[in-house]
Amino acid sequence: MRSEGVELPVAAAVPALHRALAERGVAVLAAPPGTGKTTLVPLALAGLAGGPAGPPRRVLVAEPRRLAVRAAARRMAWLLGSATGETVGFTVRGERRVGPTTLVEVVTTGVLLQRLQRDPELPGVDVVVLDECHERHLDADTALAFLLDVRAALRPELRLVCASATSDTGAWAELLGDEHGPAPVVEAHGVSYPVETRWAPPPRAVRPARGTRVDGALLEHVAATVRRALAEQDGDVLCFLPGVGEIARVAGHLADLPVDLLQLHGQAPQDVQDAALAPGERRRVVLATSVAESSLTVPGVRVVVDAGLAREPRTDHARGLAGLVTVRASLAAGRQRAGRAGREAPGTVYRCWPEAADALAPRYPTPEIALADLASFALQSACWGDPDATTLALPDRPPAGAMAAARTTLAALGAVGADGRATERGRRIARTGLHPRLARALLDGAELVGADRAAELVALLSEEPPKALGDDLAEVWRTVRGAADPYTRRWREEVRRLRRAVDAPRTELPDRAAAGLVVALAYPERIARARSAGERPGERPGDRAGERYLMASGTAAELPAGARLSGAEWLVVAVADRPALAHSARIRRAVALDERTARQAGAALLTERQEVEWSTRDHELTARRVAALGAIELAAEPLRSPDPALVRTALLDGLAREGVATLLGWPPAASGLRERLAFLHRVLGEPWPEVSDQALLAAADHWLEPELSRARRRSDLARIDTAAALQRLLPWASGQAGRLDELAPERITVPTGSRIRVDYSGDRPVLAVKLQELFGWQAAPALAGGRVPLTVHLLSPAGRPAAVTGDLAGFWREGYKAVRADLRGRYPRHPWPEDPATAEPTRRANPRR
């Protein structure tokens, strides 16, 4: 073995790791980036390095990324002086390089999951190393849970190491622990060179990232900071950016530099990856995504420029949309990135944000299980025998809502049965290594379009083609068939792998129809139909930036202006996102199809239903028989005899939307009774009912029946005798209903014998009566059992207000004189006695002389 490996800092921790595994069978290894945990530790565990040679062991190393798998395998093979595929090999999806003498095999966590599902005992494997556990990828968390099950039930002798580049190991130690306590933690301390931090915020405000959009002004500033770093520092520059698109844009700003400009990401060609991970002959600038944070070492780097952004998955379960969003990188990620500048010598990190912004940054990355579409995870759990994932030893529990959405998806695909357990079809879907939706498109699509075309199209969906190829996936398909670029080479490898999973002859279906059918099989709820301008209130054709569609899921979607697919009546959307605060999804890539293909692929979404609803535009009930594909209306005709239950629900919706005061008739008798009941409820409470619009709507089952069940249109509602209906709300059961006229009389008899209506519409009940009719009356009655005094509005002989009082006796003593003096001259024919308290009440004027 080369001396470079023996000198790696992690070598000092290898004896302690051996002891921990010999005593407990599990261990947590905490080793900072650059210490050799990814390369030296597996060799040491296999008996190939790091101490006295013991019996050789077969070691399986799981990495979260394909790029890291290949790089780790090549590095270990180089340390041993052998070729990849001999003592050290690797396996990624679609590529396997191992031989009969291989002792250390590096795999992706996805490949490890596939092996555990095929044979949980992992025959021949002595040690499993889960590298980069701190990154909290869902496949790694799942693989760990499965391995703990294997150790507990099948192979207690299987040794397990969780390797992390961070020191927050307590939770991992608890998770791997047993009745003897937490798992041992072995720490390796690297050579720590100081890294100077230089804050380099943009000179002017930049817009925050939305979805995958990053303000171009920030990217220009990052490029300027790279130029500044090259001028101020020595050594290579490693610049962290959130995604491939941002890397390409910053590379464009730096194209004139006299340096080797490398773009390092998971889709980068192999020669670029090799160049980035090997020393260069001249100064280099490496533009990288988060793949360079911990699992890969980029030699020669003395400077890091950090844009401070990262990408995280987000899933809109209600709309069936999943994708990546740009977020502020965590503080832990910032430390990892900065540490890259101090691997080989003192270095410098330029942080492209103000120092104060760190106060708002998350401490650690959000676990993927909390954010991602869980359909693949749920299927893995179902195939493992734990459909609800309740017994799996996971670092974090899956969100209940996301799991429910995942189980719904799997049931629709036929991957799980009614009990949630995997069906034979589900196991076949899982064996493809694809997302369940894409596996369904491969398996079912092969029967409809042929195995070759199904494999080619699903390969396009499994790794998104470069955006420069356009928005029409059928055109992209034709282009990559004849291309020879790095993406196409990866695409062809995936096609070969997928082709082995299916076998069906080619059909006569044209390529464009085949493309639409396969994509629609994967995403039937994304079948979309163009919307006319009148389908959106207030919208005119000139208002639209791009053509608008309605997807079968009910989600609105929009093509960008000038898209090649503009004008297509039907689409199936392959890639879309929904920016924050946007009213509709943005269609990034789609295929045109016809209605017949849409019906074929979306057969499970075809329905025929009675649609009975309240139209707020027509203010009337409408009833139609509708044929639909999900939310997309295909045909409709008037419905002559709608289901009475649907009619009743629609009428209730109309009452809720437009109000009981608007749609029901309220003659004076009904309005008066409602006001009296409102008064008693306000003053006495129960058992007197609340009669607000909301309360009447909530109690419609009680007080509006049976009239509501017989109603068929708005006019029927207006004809309901609401006065009689309100009687049903009276407290008959308690016997209080009979006291209604006592507690809140409709009319009051005044001294002349007139029965005057009481007005209950205000805060207090009011009796409005001509002043002369109350002569001799000392007090008006109090209502609600004496709790509320009656307010008296004293009217002039002409019926106009003359005075207001709640104390008649006091008014006769103190207020009457002023009213008498004011009105006597205007109404001389009416009596105005000096002592009204003893005068005779009258309705008549004095006779003419």
C-alpha cells in the first residue's frame, strides 16, 4: 500500500474502530473531511491496511452519490497500486466493476437497498460502512434501518459503521445502540489548517431565490468574488453553487480567465470529474454543487467562494408536483464548505452574504425524509414487510401526510394491496430501481409502445435532459437518439439497463403518440387540456403570458411565452414546478397528445358524474351530467332529474354563498319573529336559539325541512314560509316556547287600547307611539322577564319623533313641559294637558269649535 494512505489522519483511529467492532459489532466514526475516512477506513476494515493483517473481510461501502462512488473506488485502488475492479470495485446503477478477488466494493445507497431487498442477509459481506450519514439522504436512512433489522434478526455478526464528517454523533450512537447502551463513537482528528473568513456580501440588494430561480445579480457577484479571490490569494478556487444551471451561468461570466475552469456536479462527464479530483498543471477554478462538500477531495484548493445556497426537494402532495427549491445553506454545510480551503494549507473562504444573515440560517440540513416524495420509500418499506414504517429504526419518522399520499399513489399503481403490503407487481416495480411512477410507465408502456421505446422514454424521465434541448420531450427524444454528448452516453447506459427489465415487441404507434402515452402512464394526473380565456374570471386572451392549461389533478398550468408546444389542445406534463405565491404551475417540459391517448393513459381517472352546484354567476342552481378525466371536463349535458341529495347540498351551498337573507323570503312576520328570537338569545341565551345567518345555515337540517328537500331551484327557496319554519327553532322540548309572547311580545297594549308593534331590530326593543295615547301611563313594561326596559319613542301627532325615554314617569315630570311648549302651537287641535300623568289618553284630536 502506498505511504500516502498510511499517513492519513484517520489511521490513528483505526485500532479503536477495530476494537469497537470486535466488542459491539457497531460503531459511529466521526472524521472531518480530508482525514481519509472514505478511503483508508474501508481498506483497514478489509485487512488491507492500517495494522497487522488479519483474516480478509469483504467490506461494502455505501455512498450517497454516484460521483463519490467512482472517486472513492479509484482512490482506494490507487492506494493499493491496483486497477479498479480488482481488489477494490464499485457498482452504480447501470455500471458494475467487480471481480472474484474484490474485497472492498463501493456502491450507492440505492444499490445497497436493492441488494437488501433481494437478499437481506447480504451473503459474503462482513462489514457495511454507511458513509456521509450526516447528509441525511433518505436512501441512507432507510438502508441503515434495514441493516439494523438484519443484525437483530438474521446476522448479528454483520458489522456496521456509520461514518460522519461532523461531530454531532449522539443521535447515531443511540440509534445503533442496544441493551448495553449507545454504540461506541470513534473520533478521528484531522490536520486542521486555519481558514480565514472574508465576508463578501453583494454590493446591492438581490432578490431572494424562488423555486429554482436565482437572481442573476447574485451570480454576477459570485463571479466577481471569484475574480477577487484569484487576485488576492494563491492556489485553486472551489466555488459552491446550488445547481447545474447556476454553475453554467457563473462559468459564462468567467470564460475569459486564464485558468482551467471545471464544472463539477453529478451530471458532469467522467473526464471532467477526473480532472477536478486530480491535481492540475495550472491554476484551476472548480465550480461545484454540494457534491464537493464532504465526500470528495479536490486537491490544490486554498480558496473557497460560497454562494450560500443549496437545493432541497419539495413535494406538493395535493397537486402531484415534486421538484427542487433553492434555500439558504445550513450553518453545518457552510462549515463543511469552508473547511475545503484548509485541507492542505491555510486557506480563505469568501462568503457571499452579510455576516448578520447567519442568525437566520438553519443549523443543520433538513432531513430528506421530511421534504421528499415518499412513494419510493413507502414501497421499500412495504416490500420489507413494514408498510407503515412503524418498526423501522429511522433517525426521523416520516410525515403522516406524505406517507398517506405515497400509499395512495402506490395503491393506484397496483403496487400495494388493501392491507398496504407489496403485491407481486409492487415487487417488480421496486426491482427496477426507479420511482414507482416511472416503473409503472416502463412496465405498462412496454406492452403498448414496445420495450425499446418505453425504456428510452423512461430513461429521459429518470434524469432530466439539459434545458437547452427545449420544452417538447418528443423533440428531445429525437435529438438525443442521434447525439453523442455526455448526457446521451448516460442516457444510453440507462436505456440498456431498463431494457433488460422488460420484453415486448415494437408496436405501430407513431413516436409522438408513444411519447405522450408513456409520459401519461407515469403522470396521469398531469394530463392537461388548454383552457379558453373565458374559463378564468376577468381574463382576456391578451392578458396571458403563455398558454394556460388545466391538469387532471385540478392544478392550473402555464406554458412559457413562445414555447414550441403552444397551440396544442392536449399535453401531458413531464416536468413542472409551482413557484411560491404563483397561481399556476410552470410547464418546463411536456409532450403533445390527442384526446384518445389521454383517455387511454388516464383511464383510471375517467368518471361520469352528476354535477349539481350553485352558480354564483347565474345565482341559480345548475344540474349537468359531466364526463371528465379527473378535473378536465370532456362533455356535459343538462340533467333533468338530478339526485335530490345533490340538489339539497347545492342549495345549501347557495345559501352559504349568497346568504339566507338574500335567497329566502322574509316578510314582516318572519323578520319580526327572527328579531324577537335574536333579542331573547342575546339577553337570556339558551334555550332561545341563535338566528344569525351562520347559525340558521348550520341548523338548516332542522328548521328548513321538509321545504328544503322539496326545493329544486332558487324560486322554491323564496317561496318557503320562513315565519312558519322559524317556529321549529322555538324551545318546545323545554316548555319555554309558550313564553315567547310573555318575554318578547310582538305587540304592547297602550292606555288607549291600541296594540303597538315592538321594534326588536336594534340593540334595545323600541315602542314607537303617539304621545297622547300614553297619558296616564306611569311606566312601560320591562321585557325578557323584567330584565330589559322598553325604550319608548314618543311621537308627535304627525308621527314624527318628539322624545325618547325609558322612564315615562320621569318624562311626565321633567321632559313633557318642553315638548308641550314646542308642539302645542303646531298641533293646536290635539290635547296638551298640564298634568299628563292624570290626563285621559286619546287617539283623537279635539273637536273643532
